[in-house]
Amino acid sequence: MPEIQENISLKSYNTFGIEAKAKYFVVFKSVEELKRILRNPEYLNEKRLFLGGGSNVLLLNDFEGLVLKNEIKGIESVFENEENAILKVGGGEVWHEFVLDTIEKQLSGLENLSLIPGTVGAAPMQNIGAYGVEIKDVFVSLEALNLETLEVVFFDREKCAFGYRESFFKHEGKGKYVILNVNFELSKKPAFNVSYGAIKDTLTEMGVTELSSKSISDAVIAIRKSKLPDPAEIGNSGSFFKNPEISKTLFEKVKAEFPNIPSYPIDENTVKVPAGWLIEQAAWKGKRFGDIGVHDKQALVLVNYGEGKGQEIADLAKEIAFSVLQKFGIEIKPEVNFIS
Ligand code: EPU
């Protein structure tokens, strides 16, 4: 039985660097360990919080329950032919370390998703994505533990119901499963995605003439480092809000007043607009209030400069969303999970 610790600071377990205590805290390294913890009668009635890398949570206060940290490791090749390889990866593996491992093995598919904080097990929950690629593009299947029955359940891509920063695990499956391992299909004959303009520009600046997983990964890392704060230096949780998808009718109305608004078509009737642009236009970019603020290079990112509190960040987010609604009539919603 893994040791259950009491009254543990979660500051180093959330990338926002927010000081909050867990009543109980435990690490599990296998599904057997996890089941043993979940069956322990002493903790049956405690509320639970599963943590991966803590990169998508906002801790509003101390957590009066049991925090369980997934450290199920392992990267294993389960299928290989001349074109592809399927890797089975433990949910507790650190995402970026896994990406670097695939690049070293000269497999392609994940290079655009370099340097995203968090763990492999958390990645499918919100279908992480960046620079034109989403995890669903290379996803095969996963296994998750049903927290009620303690059975291991298999999920294929369809069952995961992936959408933009969405999945089954954020809706019907919310709070009901822990992702144990994920299978990814990666390519030995790469079809690189450099559709995102900044990647091409950065590759040119870097003097790269021949594309490789490594060169694209290096370009993505350079772009992320130039725009996004490093959580080791300034607490943050990446994009705090999702980019809103709005009706074409509303978009045309807003565009008439703000002709420079950037947009990406989703379908005939829907348009996605960057929340970072909306927040910048509402004059929040770079604003600091005590120990919290809005990042000066990317307005979509809220930051904790040191002793910021989760509730302060939540209040700021509410104010930002309200001012965007007032200015543009567009609702922006957090991507980050609020934990209380
Ligand atoms: N923009 C501004 N001001 C800002 C920020 C952005 O005007 O302060 C404008 C940019 O000029 C650009 C547009 O907004 O026209 C889009 O900006 P960017 O390419 O930086 O991407 P994003 O839409 O802000 C999304 C993801 C990021 C991902 C990037 C690149 C979401 C919520 N965020 O950001 O993901 O890295 O695209 O693909 O979809 C994350 O989820 O944590 C994350 C960082």
C-alpha cells in the first residue's frame, strides 16, 4: 500500500504554483496500487482529486480530501511495421519527455505538440493541441479505470468523443475514470504539418532546409518559449480560456465594428476567434494586480508571480470574461479546471 501523507503542500504539484494544502496525498505507480488505495476503507468517504502534471488546474483553496498523483510509467512498442509504430505509454509519463523520446526514435506525429506541460494521461482529457495538430490525430486507444466498479475499460477514438479541447472525460465521463495508459500511432514515413505560419518562419530563421521531427520540434519549442511563460519561472497554466466558437452572424456583426478581428472558419455557420486577441483589445494584456496578472506576450495566459491565490485568479478571469462580453458580445470560457 503506497504511503498516504497528510497535510501536504500542493505548490510544487500545480504549474500555477499556488499554495494550497491537501488533507491527504498519495502517489500511485500502477493500477494495482491505485485499486488498493481506492479500496482502503479509511479514505472511502474522502473527496478525490487526480493529478497528473497539475498543468490544467486552478486550486481555489486547500483541498479537504485525498489527492492522488498518477505516476504510472512506461513506453512500450506494441506494434510495428515499415510505416508505423504503436506505442503504449503510461498515464504518468511526462508529456514532453515522451515527445522527445519519439523524436529520438525518429517517429513523427507529435513534434508539433512539443513542450506542452502535463502528463500523457491528462492529454486526452482535453484533446491537447497546438500548431495545427491535436492528440486525436495520432490517438489509437486508451485504458482507464472505472472509479465505481474498479474495472479497466477500453476506449477507442470514437468512444473518447474528441472535440476542440474536449472529450468524453470532460462531460459524461467527468470524475468517473482515471486514464492508465494511452496508445499512439506514430509514423516512420513522416507527413509533417507546418501549416501554422510561425513554424515556417521560425524554420527559415533557424536556417533549416530539410524538415525533420527534430527541426519542427525545435521550432515549436522556440515559438512557445518566445510567447509562453515557463511555469518553473512564472506560475501559469497555459491558455486560461478556450478560443470561442461563435455564429457567423455574430462574427459579421463584430467584424463590422472591429475589422481587424482574426478568425478561423469551423463550418458554414461557425467561426473560431482567438480569445487572446479579444482580451488584448479589452486592454488586459500585461496588466498586473499584486502577485497575479495577464501575461505580457500572450493575453490568453494568466500568471502567478509568486504568492497569488487561486480565488484571486478566478476573480480576475471573471472580470476579463465580463469585459470581453461587454465589448464584443462574445462569451469566453475557461479551459482550466477550477478545483475547490
Ligand atoms: N493574439 C493577440 N494577442 C494576444 C494573443 C494572441 O492578438 O495576446 C492573436 C494572435 O496575433 C493571433 C491569434 O490571436 O492572430 C492566435 O494566437 P496564437 O497563435 O498565439 O494562438 P492562440 O489561439 O492564442 C492556441 C492554443 C494554444 C496553442 C496555440 C498554437 C487554445 C486555447 N490555445 O492559442 O494552446 O499553443 O494556439 O497552436 O486553443 C494551451 O492550450 O495551453 C495552449 C498554449
